Amino acid sequence: MASEETFRLSDQDGVVTANGVRFERILDHPVERVWAALTEPDQLSLWLGPARVEGGAGGNITLQMTGAINGGKILQWKKNVLLEFEWYKDSVVRWELLKEGPGRCRLIFTTLRVAASQLEGAAVGWHFHMDALEIMLDGSVVPYKYAVAHWPEISQPVSARYAQQVSVVRQHQTPPAPFVIERTLDAPVARVWKALTDMEEIKHWSFTIPDFKPEVGYDFTFDGENEGRKFVHLCRITEVIPERKLAYSWRYEDVLGISHVSFELFPEGQRTRLRLTHEGLENLAHAGRDFVRSNFEAGWTSILDKGLVPYLALVYS
């Protein structure tokens, strides 16, 4: 860690939205270690503030911050996976943990329902605490006193970047539209659902997935390749409604940014209308030409038209 005199906020900026801020960090620590830092009072005091934690979901978390006590009811508590609780007035904070490989973790932090006038301040403040969390996890001491005494010079560059983000958000309130593609398949819903959720069937029309179960919270991974470059996909099932909807998060190893995919099924007699939605593609665009929206559009179109459609025609003829 840099000495106190050279400490500055990192360049790992969060993303300002219309009503909050989102941060994503890949940490060289296992999920269990990060969960402890988020939920154990003695750990929280080292990077966020003196804390009191009472129970899991339905309990309370309160923290003594500079000049105020924040926190409130715990809304979601899934050990090593998800923590969400009330923060200040109507705002909420949410921490999601995803395994990123042996001894690594992806942390996604979101604060929601933030007043428009407080967006920039919330972004800068949480940026500091994200940095403080990493410093603490790495075994160093967070330079709180120095940071407070020299806050203007420490935060000015980051604050200017967030002010620019806030300005852009206010000018463009409508988020980018997700990619949506629909196809009518010559097979009943039950047959299409099996093709979407059976590991042995998936490999015949899409990717080869070593391990897959249509269960909420189930993590699965698979490899993809484009022009000789290998991409490791990391996904987590987020919603399962048998024969109606399958949804999962979609991200890449060592690439910041997370998106979400859903398959929805609508029966039309002995046929099925399938709607595939991939949202959040703008979160991946920063990673280079392999992650531009047009590549995803071409990829999904090929998977459906050259994979799923002929596969179902073959097995349900």
C-alpha cells in the first residue's frame, strides 16, 4: 500500500445511474473472506465504520459513519452470496459475491434510491470505501485520519470524473435497450424447455457446459472462442419458472462488467414462441471489440438459427 502521504483514490471508478451508483471489483480473496468483511462487526470497523449486526434477513445492521449513524433493516442475507440492507432515508445498499476462480471473488456493490442531488457525493464516498475494503483485505491499514484531513486533494480527480458521469446521466435518462430476439419453434413448450435446461442437450445446439442445473443460485461456467481467443464465461442462475422462464447472469473471467440473459417461452399450440433477451451489454463494451453489441447480436442469432432451430427440428420430427 502507498504511504499516507501518497494515498489517493484508485482509478477503479463506479458507474453512476439515474438513482444510484454501482461498483464492481475483482478481489484476490475467496468469497468466504469477503463475506466476513461485509458482515462481521470487527471487520466492518476496519474499512467502513463501527458496526452492530443483529441476525440475518429481517435483522438490522447499523454503522457509525462520520457525523451520522446509517443502516437499518436487513432485506436479504444469503451467506457468501448476497447482502442487502437499508442505508439512509429511502436508500438501499446491496452486495453480491460471485466466485471468480480459486481464491478469487467478484464483488458487485450497488446503492439504490439515492437522491439526484447526492449522486456525486455518494459515488465519491463509496469509491473510498471500496478502496478501503481492498486495502483491509490485503492486510494493510486504511489511512482514515489522513484521508479526512486531506480529502479535497485526495478526492478531487475522482470527484471530477463522477461529476461528468452525473451530467451525462441527467442528459440521457433512458438506459440502452437490451438485445431481444424471438423465434417460433416447431416443438411444444415442454420439449423446448428440455433443450434449454438439459446439460446433454445444450451441447448439441449451444456451448458445451461441463456442469449445469436449472436451479436458482447455481453457478456454471463454459469456454468460448473467437478468432483464436479463448473466453471463460461465468454465469449464475437467477430465475427459474419451469417451462416458462430461465434467466442467468453472464460475465467473463478477468473482465469487469456483468450482463443478464433470459429465455422466455410462450405456448402456441404444439409450437413455442421463444424470446431471448440479453441486457446490460453496455457494461461489457469497454473491454474491446470482442464485446461490442453487434458481436452478441450475431452470436445469439447464429446460436438460435443454426443451433436450436435445426436441433429441435431434428429431435422433434
